[in-house]
Amino acid sequence: MSTIAERADESSGSTEDQLIALRTRGFQFIDPRDAGGEVVALVGVRAHDNVLDVVRLHGEDHAIASRMPCDEDIMAPTKVFWQHEGPAYDVLGSLLNLPDDRTPGSLRACG
């Protein structure tokens, strides 16, 4: 678990630095594609405790980050505990500042 100061440093860098910080925290990234082979988003996922943290980058001006139960569809969740949408830099910064504490409720582990 990182300290508040470490979180501030991670969230204040460039978008590239923020993505590297997410990878360091254990996010795995995929790039789903449409029928023509075009990337539709860059999607990062990290399972921890009883939740999934997911970020979908559709462009520099449009990103969505969510914390959801571990049994949700990451591309179309029906339930989220936290969500932030906006420019990639802001969304990634918010996700990096989100505490790692598991969501109260189920103690069922993901994975």
C-alpha cells in the first residue's frame, strides 16, 4: 500500500507516467478491437480484495475509471462502487488517488 505522498507523486505526472504507475500497482492492460481491427479503447484491470478497478481510455479527452464488484462485466458493469469520467489525465489521477481499502460488504475474494 502506498502513502498519501506517493499517491500524489504518481497522480501528478504525465499521462504516460500515470499509466506506468498503474502498471506498477498491478494493472493489466488489453486493447479490444472492433471488427475492422481498430482499437476501441485501452482497458486496464486490477483485481484486489473483493473488487475490480477498471480504467477504459477511449482517447486523451475521454476516459472512465470504475471500482466494481469482482463479478461484473468490465466493459458494461451494472453496479459500480465508484466511477469517474472525463479527460484521461484527470481520470487516471483520480484512480491513482483512490484508496486501496476494500469495499465494505462481501469478503469473497476475486480470482
